[in-house]
Amino acid sequence: HLLLSKNLIFYLVVQLYMLKIPRIFLSTSRFPSSSLIKFVKELCLVFPNSKKINRGGKFLPSLVSFCLFNQATDILFLYENRGKPTTLVLVHLPNGPSIFFGLSNVTFHIKKKINFKKMSSPHVIIDNLDSDLGKRFGKIFASLFPQPSSKSTRVVTFSGRGKSIILSHHWFEKEGVSNKNLLLHRLGPNFCMHPFKIILGVIGEKEEKIEWTLTPFINSF
């Protein structure tokens, strides 16, 4: 019998989640500021096969129905306070879960002439999310990305740091005569996510079934 380590099993599960091609819609609260719109546009560069949709006057249930009709696999809702992105809600379709994150330390894309459309899907690194809850976060993050090409030069990292998860976005190029040296370039956006609630269903449902909420007793994920 072949014995597999827990880390190897988790790696294989993550790869399995990435086999399904995601289709992600991003939206905001009503009347978003220019800063929030910019943040959403940059997130569309992070997630392949993603699209910004205008909230308009739609209520959440009708917006979710619109996304389901258009065969979306996930929705990202972004909210702000005084022009600063403060909350991200990740909704996995069609049946949930919905995960709520606080946001902090948001930095935008460094202005470089990079053609993201010519870049393939990024490699995804899930780092230091070792608890059962952390692994669940890791599986959901992985499901947002299709399988990357072996030639991909982009990397998106989700790294656990205490009660926070840091998302960082980079691309790399090979240097040296033998191309063994890698030069890493920081892209954007980069930010900290602070998970504080998981509900079992989809946001906007009448009966909200809370699966998990952050407590002071949790030290890390």
C-alpha cells in the first residue's frame, strides 16, 4: 500500500480543485468610489476568466441570480469605507459557502508596461494554512484559478500569518547564462485578508446559517 503524507494529500486535493475552469464575477457596493473601481479592475488581472459587473440598483438575490444565469462559479463582492477597500465577500456558487474577509494594507499595481492578457494563468502557492480551517480556505482559493501552464511566469500566493491571510501577486523572469537565477517582480494588488465569518449558503438568502465566526481564542489558521 502507498502511504501519502498529509501535505501531499492536501497538494493533490488543491490540484484537483484547479482542474475545474472557474468563471468569476466581481461587483461592489452601490455608488463605488474610483478607488474601489480601480481595486476591482486590478483583481480582474489576478483572477483569470473574471469579469467586473456593475451593481446598479440590483439587490443581492437578483445579482446572484444574474451570475448563476451566466454560469458563474464564484462572485467576489467588494465594499469600502471612505474610499478604502474594507471588506471582501467570496461567494461560491451555486450553494455556497460565503466567506467574509476584512481587508487591510491594500497596495495597487506598480505602474509597469505588462501585458497581462498574454500571461497565462498563475501558479498558486498556499502557504502556512495548516489547520483544518486553513486547509478549507486553501481549497477555496485554489478553486478560483485554472490549472497553470508549465511556462507561466506569474505567481499568486496566499500565506497565513496569524489570524490573517496575505495575498501577494508576482511575476518572475529567468536570468544568467543557464537561466537558473530567478528575478522576482512584485505586481498588484497585494493585501491582507482577515476572515471573520463563514455562512453555509449564498449571501442574500433569508435564513443565514452561520458555520463559523472568528473568536478571540483563534491564534492562527
